[in-house]
Amino acid sequence: MPRMDGMETLRRLREKSDLPVIFLTSKDEEFDEIFGLKMGADDFVRKPFSQRLLAERVKAVLRRRGGKEGTVQKETEAAKVLERGQLRIDPERDGPLQLTGNLEITSGTGRVVARVQSARLCRCGGSQSKPFCDNTHARIGFRSS
């Protein structure tokens, strides 16, 4: 995949698929969010973000995209786990977001960073290896709400 920004990646994805897209971003300009929504993004979540907010936004997108069937929620000591098909979202309490499934992680420029089965994504916004967690959350005292 050639180097491109997230909006171009979304545009190309929308040519072939109606797959739900939620941008996890550190951009805070309203223009970026409006432009992304007009391009076909389902939602935007700005870093740092709480596990509850992300989980609720994922559930809302999935609800709008076809109801609740196939979605399983489990209470754990740390947080709520969301599962749909092969996708599992498991927010670590006061830490990163653990994702498992068939994942394609892209950077803010749209460049594919990794194709993986599992990833720990930064939620505190301070990671030097964004979008992946480098445990900065522990050093800065990040607390999920």
C-alpha cells in the first residue's frame, strides 16, 4: 500500500467496503473530525481516551451497522471486554487497549504500520512508539475513567 494519510486510506476503503471505521487520533482540530465524518468515518476518538468511552462508541457503531447479534460483553476485574466475531477489545485498566483478531494498524498518515493478530495500543497519548503502547502510561500516571 502506498504511503497515504488516514483520509485517503478511508476514501480507498469506502470504494470497496462498508467496514466500520473509528479514528483513534491525537488531532484536536474540529476540521479534521468534520472532514473525516464527511469522508465516511463512523466516529472519532481523541487521545487520551477512556476505555468506557471507546467501548461505548464501538458498541454504538456496531449497533448502527447491524444490531447486537454476535456481540458478547464480559465483565472482568479490569474492564469490560467486547467481542464480535474474531475481534476482541480488552482495555487494560489504567493502561493500553489490547486488541486481538485480524488487525491492520495504520498510522495517522494512512501508512500500514502492522498486520497483526494482537496489538497493545496507546490510550494515554504519550507513547514514543505510537500507535503502540510503550508503557508510558505507568510513568505518567495515566488513569482510565
